[in-house]
Amino acid sequence: MLDHVDHCCATSRANGAPVDAAAIHPLEPLTADEIRRAAAIVRRDPPYGVDTRFETIQLLEPSKAELRARLAGGPVLRRARVNVFSAAAVSVTKMIVSLDDEKIISSETLPGKRPMIQLEQFLGIESIVRANPEFIAACAKRGITEMEKVCVDPWSAGNFSVPGEEGRHLCHVFVWLRLRENENFYAHPIEGLNAVVDLTTNEVIRVDDYGVVPVPMKEANYEHQFLTEFQPKAKPIDVVQPEGVNFKFDGHRLTWRNWSLVVGFNAREALTLHDLSFDGRPIVHRASIVEMTVPYGSPDNGHFRKNVFDIGEYGIGKLANSLSLGCDCLGVIKYLDVTLNTMDGEPWTIEKAICVHEEDSGLLWKHIDFRSERAEIRRGSKLVISTICTVGNYEYALYWYLFLDGMIEFEVKATGIINTAACIPGQPGKYGREVVPGVIGHIHQHILCARLEMTVDGDANSVVECNTYAEPLGPANPYGNAFYEQETVFSRESEAARRANPASHRYWKVINPNKTNYAGSPVGYRLDATHCIAPFVHPDSPSGKRAGFVQNHLWVTALDPEERFPAGEFMNHSDGSGGVSDFIKKDRPIENTDIVLWHVFGLHHPVRIEDFPVQPCVTTGFKLMPNGFFDGNPAINLAPEVNAASCNA
């Protein structure tokens, strides 16, 4: 049983005093002390003097060779990736800092690049906009004079070649009216009014007024204090584990049943999983969600700018919730705190940002011998590693699941409040749906990209595309029932930029051509890509160029640890360069070598009336399923058991 599973925040090394380096797994996130030390090293000679601000301070993950050396008794190297930017000019500097040697190993200055918009900047934008005279006058045209009731949501500005925006670090805002304290202001969009804010000078450079639309005034609340009628109280469904849990932690090293892995976290990607293995056999070296773009379908007013990159432009990890026991997660929970950095380089902690628990996963396998009526039944369980991040109006609950049959699953549950606009009641237009009289939600998509460093039974892997075809009617298929699966191994990156094809039930698998199962075929894992999405933003449009990765559902690249983000490293005002479509121009060999899978999936969201005032969870994701990895069903030898807590109703 885990020593520190409890019903409150568990003590984490992320918060504690300095820890002996030998006790830290090389893949563990930086501790608070290490963040302070990295910042102090940079401050000795800050690239921008007193104007130096910190975007991210995070672990530089060791290579596979370094990890193997450590397992053989070698030293534990602790290095940090440190990105800093100028508070007075548009420029970013990337550095690698050695925490062991207390020095900067490398430094590269990138003039014209912008950092992610920082949480501290978000929090100050509302007051900047509210105080602008032109914005105040535009509100007055709409009968709004109490500026403290105006709610301002900052959005990334994109790159639309708007005159006057060149060379700046900007955000673009949408605004709503809050009628009274704590009521749902998204029911009252102030349509046609936007402001553009310079994040370097902290000033409004332009107010865009597209014309007055009456502000919808009907309330649509969700907080329980405003609701007058509730459904009948239900009897509780309790998750009880009287003997404790089946997992344990050593720092961030997690073991559960046949599984072992390291749990990571950073400001940009949020959850990262490392060194996943089953019965000691490696499967994935690193797994994370590296980008999410949310294109909206309306060209009206300022809504054409709504094509945000929630991971690359904001850093979704900084927006993680502090989770609540008995609400966000049920059962016997292990929480992990996460420690990130502020703009000043100081550590700050989100308590209980990661939840780890077990769930029953239903029937795993069953068979009845109908001759003797003898039954064998096994129920499955899964380990859940999760975090929930609030990005403005939306919540994204991010879940990684591990199963007893060797499957890995990622799932996003999208909830929160749809982004709203106003219309003349009964006239929502063609790009949205009216959810309350005068309030519309625009059609949009949530398109995500997973980055998977595969290591199926070793580093040398290949990717195989599988398509099913029907034999033509004829001598080979006289009864019209013949169909077969055809496999194609990709040899170079240029061959492996692929789209899903439902007509041939196309899927992809990663194999190790050097290892075989007892049937003599290569061991492998299949990508079960069940949520592929067709993008509707034109690839040659300003937003389409920046999101070129969405044009394929699979990309395969040779492993390069510096090729980390499918739309580029610095996304704010980006031009579309530096992403996976550029990576594959090198056309490197990808057969029987170290490879990375980039899987693009997501949600297509024509808004429903039922999505307001708070949207019920909608889900998307993918699975990695063993495909010849095992000699038979790996869960066949689970011990039979009957749940003693179950009873007749």
C-alpha cells in the first residue's frame, strides 16, 4: 500500500527543501530549489539586463544514452531549459543551464520571437482595457457606464498582417458584461467591440468597434447560489478501497501492477509521461500533448481572429487547477503538486495539480463453454493520471489511462462555457447557433497533437500502415466475400505524412523489426486513431499557415529532442515555420531507428443549445494497443475473484 495516500495534499519533493541529487530520478521535474538556482545562474549576466523576464524554466530531459549510463552507476546530470524574454523589446533568448556546474552551457538570442503570454500578463490586461478612453466611449455608446462590470478576456492575436501591429507583442480581447456579482457574464456578450493590447508597453494600441448590437440581458447561471430548483438528491456511489491502492510512488517514479513510468509536468505541455514499460519491456519513452489549436468558423467582426493555440501561445500547464477531493477525482487519491516559475524566475506551486487513482474498467474478458456452462470472467481496472486546466472559458480535463491488457489511452474531456457572441434574437447567422435569445456560440474545432517517442521493445522501431481491401470479383473471389489487410512499411519521413481513410479502415502500428513474438511476426503497438478530424481552416489562410500540422493525422519523424512542437516553438505571431511540416523536409530515414509519432485528433463542435450555460463533457482521444507485442492475452492469468462489496438492489 502507498505510504502517503490520503485525503489531502500529499507532501511533494517539488515543494520541499533541497534533495540529494542522487535521490532524484533524472526525468523528474525540477524542484523549487532547482528553479531558484537556474534563475540565479541566469541573473549573473541577464541577456536583457533589468528587463529580463523568465518565460519557462524546466528540466532538460537527459538522452536515452545518459539514462542508461545512470542505470549503470553513472552521474545524474541535472540541466534546465531556460527561456527568457525582454520586457522592453520583442526578443527571446533560449539557454541551457547546468545545475551541477552552475553555468550556462549554451545561449541563443532570437530577435523578433515572442514568448508565451504569461499568466501575470493575462491578469493585468482587463484593467488596462477598462481604463482606455476610446474603449470607455465605445461602451458608453452601448449604454454601459460602469466599467467594473465589463469583463475582458485576453486572446492571442494571431498573425494577420494588420497595419500598425507589425513588430509588436500583442493580445486581442473579447468583452462581456457582468450584471451582478458572480453571475455568468458569458450570457451577456458585448458584440462588435474588441481591443488590441501591446504586452510590451502595456497599452491599448487600437479599439475595434464594428457597430452596436444590443447586449443580451437574460441571465443563464450555473452557480448553485443562483439556482432555485434542483433535481432530487441521489444516493451516493462510493469508490471504496479498504485494503489500499495497487500503486506506489518513489518520487515521481510510479509503479502499478505490470506498469512502470515517470510522471512529469511542465508549464507548456502540462502532463508528460516518461519511460513507460510493461513487465519491464519498454513501449513509449515520452508521451505528451504538444499542441492544441481552436479555430472558430466565423469571419464576422473580430471573430476571424479566434484561432488560438492553447498550448503554444499560453502554456496550458500554468493553467492547471488545484483539484478537489471527492469532486474532480473519486476514491483513494494520490495528489502531486507541481512547481513552475513566475516571470521573475521564482518558483510557484499549484497544489494537487495531478491526480492519480484507480478505476474499475468493466469487463476485461469472458467466455462460457456452452457445453458445460463453465464460465471464466475477469474484470479490468485502469490507472488514471490526470490534470484539469482552465483556459479562459473552457476547461480541458486531460487523462492518461493504463490498462491491464497493456493498452495506453489518452482522453480529453472538454467542458466549461462556450465562447459566446451576440446577435439580434432569432437571427444567429450561418456560423453559429443561438443558445439563449440573442446569444450565439460559433461553430469551432479543438484540434490536438500528441507527440509519442516510441520505443517498442527497444529504440529501433518502424511504422507500418495497414489498409483493408476487397478482392475484385473473379476467380480469386468467386463468392464476393474475400477481403484482406495489406501492410506498407514507411522508409522515409516524406512517405509518412498520412491521413485517415475510413474506407480502408486504415491504421498505423509501430513495430520492432528486430524482435518477434511466438508467431514469428515483429512485436508492435497499434495507434487506434478513432478521433481523426477534418480541418476547415484553409491551409493558405493566415491561421491555416500557422497550423500546418492539422493537414495530416499522422506524421513520423526521426527522433530529434529539439523538434518538440508541431507548429513551432514560439507560437505568438508565428508565421507557420519551424513545425513538423518543416521537420519532414529533411526526409530522414525512419525505418528500424529511433522515431517520433505525431498524431493529430480532436473535436468538431457545432454548438448545441445544451452546451449552455456550462457544456457537458465531450470527449476525444486515442489509444495505443498491443499488436503482436505479447504472446497471447497478457491478462489471461489474472486470478479469478468476485467483488464482495457488490449486492442485489
